[in-house]
Amino acid sequence: MKSVVSAKGQGTIPKPLRDRFGLRSGTELEFVEEHGHLVGRRIVKSAAVTEMRGPGWRADLDGSDRDHGR
């Protein structure tokens, strides 16, 4: 699957991937570079999760979801 980046820097996530990962209009993603690859991650907005993780939690240091099953 491929997508083209527009002049505004926007791209379309192919529908099969949106369906597979439950991405809907308004879903927020963050993008990071990992080992030369662009990786998009859903931003979870949950007061309970934020409270449990605490103010010092950083996604890039959390090894629990590293490589997302790759």
C-alpha cells in the first residue's frame, strides 16, 4: 500500500490500515523515527491512563509496546 504526501505535508492512511487499527476521523497520531523508519502511534487520551503513568512517563522509554509485534 502506498500514499502520496501532499504539498501541505498531508498523507492518506490506506483504508485497510485505518480499519485494521481502528483509526477514525479525529484520531490523534504521533510520528517518530525508529531505526530509519517513520512510525505512527495513536495518542491515547485517558485520564485514568495518564494518572497511572504519572507526569514523568514517556512513550519513547516505555518498552512494553516496543516494536508493536514486529
